[in-house]
Amino acid sequence: MTAADELLQRIETTPELAGLLVFPGDFDIERRDPVEELRLPSGLPLTPIAGDGAGGTYFLCGPPGTTRPVLYADSEGQATLMAEDLVEAVTLIAAYPYWRDLLCGHSVDKLEEEILSGNPDFPGARVELLDLLGVTPPSPEEAIARLRVVSARTVPDFLPIARLEDEEGFYELMGAP
């Protein structure tokens, strides 16, 4: 069993951990049904593992037992690889639940300010989540650099294709200029 498989099993069997990933992380293992059926150009299998409140879905890419990158596909037709594996993805989500905005170039300071204005309990929840996970978060600079490197690998092999009734439609790369 890989570290990612162990982590997913731990999330599924630890309600406190799963709950903290919902808030502040917006990573809900109860929302595994993607908005539409997707496939990868590479032919690798996609396994939905969680969703968010806006209809996006997190997928593991590749066969079980291997290191599987994490793909995020939103409900608006955009997608990106966001981490090399589930451990990296969950660490990023726990530390920076607004990771999508980081990828799009928004300031960490402004994003922290926004999340604190609506969720004064956020700092404590983040610390509790990181402690439960037993991980050390990357610095904002490291997180942004890592996101960009991993996202750059999305095209061509990991940019999903939606299976529509009579045709197929490619998703767009999230965070692309």
C-alpha cells in the first residue's frame, strides 16, 4: 500500500480528519461524483476521491499501487494537476485551501485576509488539520512554485476530455494566462 493509499484510508476512517478537510480545506470525500464523465488523453484511469462545494472533483490519475498525481477538474470546464501525489495535495489543501487562487496569481496576504474575514476560526482549524496529518506545510513561495511546476505537466496527457452525448470536449488548463 502506498503512502497515498494509506492517507486516503485514514481520511475515510477518521471523521475528525475528514471534517477538517471539508473545512477549512473544501475537500469532501463524500462528494466523489464528478459533474461529468471524464477521461485522460493518456488513457490512464481516473479515480474520483473528493469534491468541493462548487462542484469540482479531485481525481487520482493512474492505476492503484503506483504514485498517482492529483488532478482537479472544476465544474466550469477547467482542470489542472495540482500535486504529484495525494500526500502533497492534502498538505497543500490543508495549508492553503485557496490554492486555486494562488495558481492564478493572487496574493497570499490578500487571500489570508479574505479567508480570515469570513472564518475567524480558520487559523486554529488549519493548525489542527496539519497536526492531525502530521505534515509541515510548505512556505507560500514553495507552494506556489510547486503548483506551477505540477500544473505545467497537465498538458497534454492530463488535460481531461469530457464525454458528451454526441461528442467530446477538452477541458481548459486552469490558471493559464
